Amino acid sequence: MPIEDVGLGVPDVEAAKAYFDELMPMVGYEPCFGNGYCPEDFQGTQIFLYTTRENQDYSRHGVGLQHLAFLVSTRDDVHRVHKWAQDRGDEIVRAPKAFPQYGPIATPPSFSTRTAS
């Protein structure tokens, strides 16, 4: 059964929206429902931003969300988003890399970022 939506807890929804408003159109999503992002064709998981009630430092090695991965059509799309993240000054956790061990659908390179504070 597919996942309908994912909620991300963020300390500042408006700051997160400014980031995601730039990123999400590059990976096939558009703003929806005020605090969310929906696939352009509305087929797939929706992502929503919510203000956290507890203030704590994020760690991808701690409890909670470890990463989000987007499937894009081409390697050029991956490199375009990677360059966007670099130009913003985001910390690049892992540069684009192919993952053939996950099969043909996962072979486009991926990358991870952490936003600059």
C-alpha cells in the first residue's frame, strides 16, 4: 500500500517553506494545502511541514527522519539540484553517486544535503 503523506517537523515553517519552495519544483512537486507539497500529477506521496513543539538539534543519526529521496528523470536533474544546493551553501553530505545495487530504478545518482544554518 502506498504512503499517502509524510509530515516533517521543523522549527520554523516559513523558513522551511522558503527552502522547499525552491527545491520541490526541481523534483516534480508543487506547493499545496498551504503547508505542503504534492507531486505535480497528484500521484504519489505528499509532504507537509509542521512546527515542532520541542526545540532540539537535528541529527540524521538520531531518532526521527533519516533522509528523503526523490526519484528524478535524468542525471542532469540530479546534477542541477546538486548545484542548486551547493550554490546555496548547503552542506553536501554525499555527492551524486549511482547505486546500481538497488536495481535499475535506483541507478540515477543521488545526494544528501543539510541546510546551512
